[in-house]
Amino acid sequence: MVRRKLPWVQWILLALLLLPSPSVLFSQPGVSADESEIKKLLSDLSEHSIKPSSVLDPSLNQERRDKNLAYFTDSYQLRVVPTAPFWIKADGSADVSVRVEFKNATTELSADSTARFIKRNGVWYYADFDFLGFPPVLILTMVIGFTVAVSYATTVLVLRWRLVRHGRLSWSNRVKLFIPIFWPRLFSRGDEAKLNELKA
């Protein structure tokens, strides 16, 4: 007499057959090979174990190559550490957020930046070495900060000169000189004193 298999047993056997093998379950996605190659480029450049010219995009014209390689004309110190997941695009390029500590004869930089990579004939290269220069945001911040500082100092000096000229530089006004919210009132006091002088 042949026993019939229970339905639930058949379903279990079917599920086991359809399950992927452990090698499939635990295999890394295809992009991991690209990530490994890019990580090696970052570490090798930091460790001076590769020539910058050999890992720079070979399609760049000579002018751009010279500009990028100028960072390495003298001895340099470099530490580059990824700070976020790699963004590898379908067009064969990649952007990697990094923390850069770089120093050569003319530049010293410690900042967050973005290293760009490009894939040529199946090999990854640095698209450029712009991440070793001052980031545009940092430059803009420095320019704005400098402009604000100069404007602040100029306004304080002009206000002080006006108040001294018209005999209004009291102790309270000396304190208010350094607080921008009081500047309109201080200017108006100077104007009032000037008008009084004209009337007299």
C-alpha cells in the first residue's frame, strides 16, 4: 500500500527547491567590485603607492592634466577617507563624499569634499583632483565672512568718527557702536547734531 504524501510536506519540499543557494544569498552586488577598486584608488593615492598621473582620466587634454597634477609637483601629505556611501552612476562615473587632509608646499587643506571618478575601458580613474583644492562653498564662505568683517569694522569707525565730531560719544554710545541694531539710531543722532550745527 502506497502512502500519499501530505500536502504540507509537498509544499515544504517545493519551497526548499526554490530557495537560492547560500552563495547567492550572501553574494555581494555587482557594484561592490567597483567600490573596491575606487577604495583602492583612494588608499593608494594616500599611501603614495601609485603615481597620480597613472590614475588620472587619460581622456583629459594636456592643459587639464597639468592643472590637476600640479598638486603633486612637490612632496605632499594626503589622507582621504570616504564619509558616505558611494554613488556609482549608470554612465560609468562615481561621486564619493570624502574627508580630505592635504598638504603640499603651497596648500594646506582639511575639509569635506567630493572625489569624482570615471570608468574608461573597464578601469576606474580619478576624473580630476579638484577635491584637493578649496571647495567652492568654503571659498564663498571665506569671501562672505571677509566682506562682512570689513563692512562691520568700517561702519564702527565711521560711526565713531561722526559721534566724536558732534560730541555725542558718550559711554553708552561707545557700547552701542558694536551692536548693529543701534546703528540706525546712532546715525540719526549724528545727522541731528549736524542739522543743529547748521541752524546755529
